[in-house]
Amino acid sequence: MATPAQWLAGARPRTLPAALAPVFVGSGVAAALDGFRLAPALLALLVALALQVAVNYANDHSDGKRGTDADRVGPMRLVGSGAASARQVLVAAMLAFAVAAVAGLALAALSSWWLVAVGAVSILAAWTYTGGPIPYGYRALGEVFVFVFFGLVAVVGTTFAQTESLDGLAFAAAVPIGLCSVALLVVNNLRDVHGDAAVGKRTLAVLLGEGRTRLFFTGLLVVVFAAIVLIGLARPWALSGLLAAPLAVPPVRTVLGGGRGPVLIDALKGTGQLTLAVGVLLAVGLALS
């Protein structure tokens, strides 16, 4: 039976900035549009966190059953390590999905019932990343879905839940934070590239190869800050997001320096910190605008 510490590690807390940051940015956009509402913002935050934990447990369950987590570097794999059964991890994932669904229903009741459909699609996308008969995470589509759901859906959805409007600023602000989340996935898959290739898991990193994946990661972070500059042309306070740029240096240095295996765990942690910092600073800048 897994210990509480193992369950916490299995939830992969280093990925949680990908859930927090877009909600912060979406709320910052709502404030910029004079429509910030605390209750919907908090519910959106709960939905995002619950979905992130759910997808992490769901991935642990699906990868563990397929045998792709048997020999991995990185965070605790509950099923792959034998600390918990696939059924136990599946139950944990379903409980997290249930929390997200209940919070999502409350959020929809406060704003718009259209959010129920958005939530249902988000849960489906979370499960089918590595679950189901055709997991898109095994077909080099993970980065696309991460950008869509951790960028566009999360930011625009959070803003819509508070303002009940679709504004171009929300779509623009979704770009840098969505790309930060993509960068998190890229460095994660770079760490696992050889193990994934060995078991037939065709991530984008496997298709690109190590060298191109390292350049892709760096390019993503360059575009993140370029997008913030473009947003700043219309909303100058948004340029405060550039203050997070120094945090990009350590993970980029590690990735471009050829770091492998455990060394990339620090790069993943640093990219998570960068994502959270960009989210907070951009949100504050947008609110001040």
C-alpha cells in the first residue's frame, strides 16, 4: 500500500503550476476588463488543480498498465513501481475528476451552463492523453492538446466565467502561458525520451530526437517572452511578465547543455517555477492595465 508521501509524489506537484498559471492569467484579463469576480475565480482554480491531479493519476494508471513506466527516471510512478495497484490509482483519478466536475457545475451555475460542455471535453481530453484505445499522448499530439487546454481553454474559460464575454485579450494572453505549459511537457518528455522510444511511446521528443527537442524547448521560451512583448504594446503593464525571464536561464542552460536523466528533473522544476512566475506577473500586469 502506497504511503501518503508516495501518493503526494504520484500527484506530481511540480506540474501544478501548469494548472495555477492560466487561471491567474484569465483572472488578470477579467480584471483588465473590469469584470473580476472572486467566487468564479476560486472555483476555476479548484477545477484546474483537480483536473491536473486527475490527469497525473490517470497517466500513472494507463502507463503503468501498459508497462511504459516500468523503468523511468523522474517522479514517483505508483503503478509502475508497485507501490499501488492500477485499480487504486484509477480510483484516485476518478475522485479527482469528480472534484473537478462538482466544482465545474458550481462554476457553471454562477456564470454560464456552456461551461459544462467545456468541462466535459476537458475531462475527456485528460483521460485520453494516455488512456483509452487511441491515446494521443502516444502519437506526438500531447503538445497540441496541452496548448489548447492549458492555454486557450483555461485562460479564455476563466475569463469567460467571470465576464461572460469572449475578448481578444484573453486569447492573446493564453499564448504565452499555454506555451509555458508546452515547455513543461517537452522537458518532461526529453527526460524520458529513450525510455519512451524503447517501449514504443511516440512522443514529439521521440520523433524529433534529442537535439531538435532541446532547440524546440528553447524556442518555446523565446516565443513566450516575444508574445508578452506584443501584448505589452496594447497593455504596457503586461510587460511585467518579462521580469520572469531570468528564471528561464537555468533550465535552458541545462537543456542546451545536453543534460540527461535526473539532471532534467531540475530543469522541469525550473520550468514549473518559470511558468508560475510568468502567470503571476502577467496576471498582475494585466490587472493593473
